[in-house]
Amino acid sequence: MTDTTEHPAAPRIEVRGLEKAFGDTPVLRGVDFETPRGTSTVLLGPSGSGKTTVLRSLNALETPDSGIIRIDDVEVDFARLPAGRAGRREGVRLRAQSGMVFQSHNLFPHRTVLGNVIEGPVIAQGRPREEAVADAKALLDQVGLADRADAYPAQLSGGQQQRVGIARALALKPRVVLFDEPTSALDPELVGEVLAVIKDLAATGWTMVVVTHEIRFAEQVADQVLFLDGGVIVERGSSAQVIGDPREERTRRFLTRVLGPG
């Protein structure tokens, strides 16, 4: 891993030649893309296409076999990643650049909403508790949960729990926010409230990478859409191009399966 000089014109995320196999099964076959600062990139594709592996690689939850990931001034060349503790430190530095929102909420059941949000800043980052509490309250207000700070996860709906998960990710003050199918575990009537929060984040200039199956949401929020299939990016472009007027047959087949003909 090397530090590079941050430049305002440089993309916030740069991925080059990302490859990953699980056993004898290739999952990523040379993935390349860039995400400009303050934009939203949406990853679409069928199950097993590699989109979640890309996302988890950005957060160093998966270790690619080769390829380079740079987020601002932190760069990891996975082909040259040292073994053991030194390699784990490299992953930690990359992970510190991003906040992750998972499919399931993964909240601590024994902590209040406020306690869940301040956990990372206080324990992992060593920030003063008073500062973390003030930031957390502002974030809970942003996601519409200012009045639930003292509630416990079991007292919240699934959509509310996921909004706490978003606040928790933002509390780390990441350069990038990563969403892994953030609505897939929710009842249909709760999906809209979570998508509305993500749209607001996009509108306020967060750099985001989102794996989702919500095609109409992708149309509204994405500055860039990457369609993956078989571990490669088959098509890339604006949402109007990739979703509204796809050039590749594989993209068209996928969208027809998800949205229906017409």
C-alpha cells in the first residue's frame, strides 16, 4: 500500500484489475472503474455476478487475489499485499476510508440507538464521547430518528433499524459510504423510507457505491451504473443509458427479467 497525493480532480475511488476466485470458481475477472467525488455509483447484476464481492473488496472485507484499490490517499495493491499482521494493517487502513451499510442491520441489541451510533467513533476511533454524542444526535435527526435515541433495536421497525445502520456508518465520517442491498431484508412497505434517506445522502454530495436490486431507485440516485455479469463489467454509463437504453444484450435480458417487458 502506498499513500498518494490527494488532488481535488482525482476520482474518490479508483479500482484497477480486480480479480478474485473462491476455490476454483472465478468471481471477479479484471474489474476496473472510477467513482468521482460526490457521486453515486450503483452496481447491478444477477445473483453471482460479483457485485457484492466488489463492494466488500472496497471495504477490505474480502481480499482480492490481485488488483489495486485506491480511496483518496490510501492505495492497496492486493497482488503485493504482505502476509500476516502487516497485510491486515493494510486492510484496516483501507477499511477506515469507508462506512458500510449491510443487508441486515447488525445493531447491538443491548445498546440504545444512540449507543449503537457512537460505538465506532468512541471505541474504534477514540473520539471524545461528548463530540460523538453531538454528531450522533445530528445524524439521527438527519435520518428521521431524533426521537428514538434512547430506544433499543427490538423496539424499532426493520426500516428504522436500517436507518440507524446508516447513521452508524456516517458517524465514522467516511470518505465513501457502501450499501450492500440495503433494502433486501425489509418488508416491502418499509423499503421506501430507507431509499428516501439514501436519496437525501446522494443529494447532499456523499460519495456512495450501492449494490441494489431496486432498479427504479437506481434510476433516480445513480450518477453511474455498472452492470456486472460473470465477474466482469458488461456495461457502464449513466442510469439513462444503462437502464433506459442498454446497448448490451446481457443487460437487456437482465432488465427484462427484473422489470418485465416493455
